[in-house]
Amino acid sequence: MIAINNVSKSFGHVQAVKNVSVEFLPGKIYGLLGRNGAGKSTLLNLITNRLFADAGEITVDGLPVLENDQALGKIYLMGDKNYYADSMKLKNALFWASQFYPNFDMENAKFLAKEFGLDLNKKVKQLSTGMGSMFRLTVALSSGAPYVFLDEPVLGLDAVHRDLFYKLFLEQFGQKPSCYIISTHLIEEVAGVMEEVVIIKDGEILLQQPTEELLSAGCTLTGPAALVDEFTRGKEIIGQDSLGGMKSVYIMGQIERSALPQGIEVSSLNLQQLFVQLTKE
């Protein structure tokens, strides 16, 4: 597993990661969620040694990551940039990727490139934002690394290609269940993919919980504002929205439908609603 123990990182007077401890286990899909500036990318860069922690320790399968090629070779981080020369053809970039990752699956890379509609004879500089994301996904999903981090994996992808990515991703995971950590702002889209949610706020881990367990821990009540206020008095409210005379209240805990007064509807929490309510200032 990847074990992060009491890790902190500051940039000048800004403490981006504050005494974080969290573990990522093999064969699971995690969602790393947080608002802009919450510390998601900083944490991923610390794990992959692109940044150095001010305090704490990070290990991969018991090996410290600090300048340790054996540990870092187990991780692949897909970010928002292509680190290949602009003049390099995609097929050559795949070749060089295979030189750095001994378990790189070239046949799978060619399959994914075909599914995404990538021309491997094109040069890196010819890729649009969306095509660049698809190429980076092709490399990441073919890396053979036991731990794969996808930082904003669908950046620039249209709805059709995003749907294709999720389909191919789940197929790949079914065949080779590496540990995947997905960091994204498109929370509702990935909610059905993530097995476990890690929410980071202001550089600290707010919660880590299985997705299904988290969403079943609360519900949404909607109805006339006065009626909803009366019914939810004394309950654990994590947030609320109003529109005209109607109100939606997000609560932790379950409600017996038979106890609901007429005019109030109950529905499940969705992950995006829960995230918004938990991370509001």
C-alpha cells in the first residue's frame, strides 16, 4: 500500500498540506476530492517525489519514496501536461514510456489509441487539449504500474469521449485491478466509479470513507420551507438550498418514510451535493 504519515508541505507562508495521514490500498479505485487549492495536486506530487515534504514520511509497499527509484517505479502520475518533446511522434513517445515502465503494455496502448481515435504518427505538438488528455490516459492505463494517479483525467474531453473513457477505464480495471486515485472536479460523473472517497479541505483530510457507506449515511428532504424547517428541527443538518418557497435540506441520518408529513419528499444524497455542503466556507 501507499502510506502517508504526518506529511506537511508549505510554500512560503501558505501551508498546502497539513500533517496528513492516509493510506491507499491495492486493487481499489479512490476519488481524491477537494476544492481549488485544497492540496490535491500537492499531495500527489509529494507521493511521486516531484515535491519534497517538509515533514513526515511516504512509503510505497514499505519503501520510502524519497529519491528511491524502486518505490517511484511502482507509481504512474498522469497530470495535465505532456512531458514529451513537441516534435516527437506519439508512437515514439509510447516506446519511451515502455523503457521507463518495465510492465508497460504496448498492445494495450495501441488498442486504447485506436479506441480514442489517436493517430500515432502525429506529433505531440499537434494534439488538441482533449487529444492530449486521451494520449496521457493511453499511457497511464498501459503503464503496468500498480499505483496509477489520474489528475483531472478528462480535461478537455467532450461528453462522448468522457463516456468512452469511463467505459474503457472500468474494462481495464476489471482486467488489471491496480490501485487508481482519481482527482477531479467532475464529481457526479465519477461517483459511480469510485469505491472510496477521500476529501481534502485546506490541506487536511476531512474524511475517508467507502462511497456507498458515505452516501447511505444521509438523505435530502425537499418541500415547503416552513414545513421542512419544522420537520428537520433537531436533526443533523449539513447544508440547505432554497428556491422561492421551496427548500432542500441535506441531513445526516435516515428518515422513515412513514414519518414524513405530507408535502415533503425524501431522496438520497448525491456525492456532489455532499461534497459541496462539506467543503463550503
